[in-house]
Amino acid sequence: MNNPFSIENKVLLITGATSGIGKSIAIECSKLGATVFISGRNELRLKETYSELSGKQHQYLVSDLSCENEVVELSEKVPELDGIVNCAGFNKVLPFHFTTRKDFKEVMEVNFFAPTDLTRLLIKNKKLKKGSSIIFISSISGVYCSFIANSIYSSSKGAVNGLVKALALDLAAKKIRVNSVNPGMINTNILSEGKISHEQLQEDIKRYPLKRYGEPEEVAYAVIYLLSDASTWITGSNILIDGGYTLL
Amino acid sequence: MMELQKFITNFAEQFEDTKMSEFSKETVFSELEEWSSMTLLSIIAMVDEEYEVTLKGDDIRSVTTIEDLFKLVKSRK
């Protein structure tokens, strides 16, 4: 039976696969029969993700996307793809008056410029098949709402969402779809950086109508939908995954 | 050398509405009306910038007075 939600045999590149959302997406896609090329900075942790993948023929590519030349190298190493999932990203929590241009640049480099360059290079090198799907992991922050001391992260994600709309238009002629998923707080290591105390996290969880943070897999399932042929008429969209947070 | 008085001033500068006279080494900062997530994050950023010590939210919760926090920062120098 033809299953429109299948991603079997699709060849995918997933960045930021060493932890959290990226790792989960890589694992879930492999379980469903896709061939995944995973990239990340930390070789040890990337190998850990690699060892958790189902099936064979996957590959891991160590690359630091804060370096322009490593973005170029990554684009050259991958084969022709059916999809890219841009997960690599990080956050700097700082009250605005303590931020510097350097802080903004560091975050923008990884959260915005790296996926922008990577996508452009893959298109120029004809590494994206007709009908392929590009997905950006954005956020609720900077798009639907923001948080205190989040000016840097919010700016980067706001930029990503702007890019998604314009890219969707420019790539429509190639039948390449471009979408984002916008998660609220997800239980990942990004939370254990520790500036936010446990007490504050407990308070924050109460603000979610569904009374918990999301799990990485719950983001992965939306990404899988956007990668599959079930979503072939969806482009330029943002899928909100936030347990109802932005309703209030 | 880290000086307590200077630390109290740096601490007080993160507040908008609380008078300078309300800050002393005995101040139980979490009881200040203006104490919030924002002031907490500002203290973390100030300590990082002025003293090059990286504090966590739970570090700040673990102490009571400004002097306690001063000692904690000093011990991490």
C-alpha cells in the first residue's frame, strides 16, 4: 500500500545531530527507513547519535558550522538529497544591555548564516532533487513571542522565519519546498546550561496549557511530515509546536 | 582585589527602582520588591562581565545576602 507519510529511502542531511532535537530527528528518520547524513561539531557525540541510528548506509560528517569553509566542505561531501533539516543552533541568554555585537554575530553565524549558506551551496551544486524539502528548526521565540534576556536568539530565529518565506518563493520553480517548525520549550540539554534555575523552570512549565515541555520526538514527527510526500502542497509554512503556550 | 563595597554598588546598579540606600551587605536580595528573573539574569551578566565568574541560576538561589554572593564569587575567582 502506498503510504503518503513514508520517508523510506529518502536521502536526508540533518545538521546539529549531536544532541537534542537534531539527534532525535536523525534517529526517528532512520527508524522510518530514510538514509541520513548527520553533521555536528563534537565527533564523540556525533558517533553516539550514529550508533543509535536504525539500519545501515548512514554517514556522519564532523563539521563546525560556525566556520564558513566547513559549511562549504559539508555541502561538497553530501550526495544528492531529498531533504535538509537545519537543526544546528545555540542560544545566549543575556539582558540586552549586556549583549555585544560579537555575541550577536556568534549566534547569527550558526543559527542563520550557516543554514543560509548551506542551502545556497546545495542548490548551486544541484544537490537538491526536484521535489525535495528544506526544513528549518526555528522557535516560538522571535516569531510568536519572546523571553527575557533573549534578544540574540529571538533575532536569529526571526531572521530564519523571514528567510523561509522568501526561499519558499524563490525555490518554488524548482519544486523545492521550504518550511519551518517552531517549537516552544523542549526537554534538551540547552536547558541545563543553568542560567535559569530549576525553580524558574518549574514556574515556566506551569505556563504551558499542556503542563509540560515538549519532547524532541514531538518535533521530529512534524519534521517527518514536512519531509514526506503527504505535505507536497505545503511551502513557506511554519508549524507551531508549543503545547498551547502562545494561546495565552 | 575584590572589594565588598564595589560589589554592592555593582549589584545595586542592576536595579531601576530600588534606592541605593536599600542595598547593604546584609540585604536579602530575593526579598526585594524588584527582584525578578530579569534582575537575576542581570546579576549573572554583571558578575561575568566585572569579575569573569560564570554563575548559574541555582548558585544565586543558594545564597541569601549580598555578602554571601560576594563571598561565593570571590571563592570562584
